[in-house]
Amino acid sequence: MTSHSRQAGGGTLFTEPVLVVRQKARLIEASAEFGVFDQHGRPLGSVVEVNLTRLQKLIRILPKYNKCRTRTFEVRDMGGSVVVKVTRPAKTLESRFMVTRADETPIGEIVQESELGGIRFSFVTQGRTIGGIQAENWCAWDFSIIDDTGAELARVTKAFGDLVKEEFATADSYVVEMHRNVAGPLASMVVASALTIDTALKQDERNK
């Protein structure tokens, strides 16, 4: 389906069928910050790393240091309000990310699973797996977000095709194509994982 045939979804992070995530250019990457846009380049929100001290900002460029500290990312809407948070505790043997609402109310966890021949993160809420992310190779930049039946809900890729306008298909961007809307905790898990896949999940995998 082309970008011209995709219908606008109401102009929010949870309803648009295509999200473009673009890293904000910085001379020194003191903190991770991404802008989120629709397929036509209209701003929808942002992803911002928070709770960094001045010293942490100076030394966070060291990969080994990033593994040893807790990292928190806020997904914000156009008005600057936090819609969901993703927190990766200081590195342990198992990669685990906590997803909460703005007031810290738990939504669920994104947990890395050992899987022969591939990489998988599961979405876990109240002890039950409700979906996840799977990829044959992180470097390939082609991820599938699925529900608990294995059906694909969204795809995260740098193969823009005709999903977005050419001027938005830059090297520091990726696109999230939502196949259908979901509700409840799964919606928050899908958006949280899709929008932090590079800043939290993918960097965590690279820095092992």
C-alpha cells in the first residue's frame, strides 16, 4: 500500500498508520533525542532520554558506561506531555525494559528472549506474554512487531519505499508501519518499543 493510499489516523502517536522517527542532530550526543513525524513530515511527538546529570551527559558516549547505568526514555506527544516511559535498569545478565505510564503506573515489560538464529523481545504484562519484537539480524534493520498469536501488527525498517516523502528518508531516520490499531496495554507496548528500538533496545544489543 503506498503512502498516497494510507489514510491519516487522527494525528497522534497511537493512531497514525506510518511513523517516521528521526534523530535530532547534535555536535555531541549528550543525550538521545528523536523527533516523531507522520508520513507527510508533520510532527507528532518526540522521544527524549531524561534524568541525566551533567557528568553523565559528558561520559555517556562511552558504550561500556551506558551498560552500567539506568536509562529512562520518555515518549511525548506534540504538546510535550509524556504518554509512556521506557526504563532500562543498569545492565544485568538479561535485557529487561520497564514500560510505565507518565505517573509511573506499570504497563508491562519488554524482555529479551534467547532464540536460536534470531533475536526476540517479548511484551509481558501481569506475567502473560501479549506480543513482542522479532528480527533475524539487528544489523539488517527489519523488525516485526507481533501479537500473542504471531500475527504482525507493525514493521520497523529503514527500507522507506514509498511510505514517506523522499526528503524524510534520511540515514538517521527509520519508519514504523502500523498494520492495524490495537488497544489497551498492547498499544502502549507497541508504541513504546517501536519508538525506542534504536535508543534503548538496539543500542543495548550493540553494547553487549
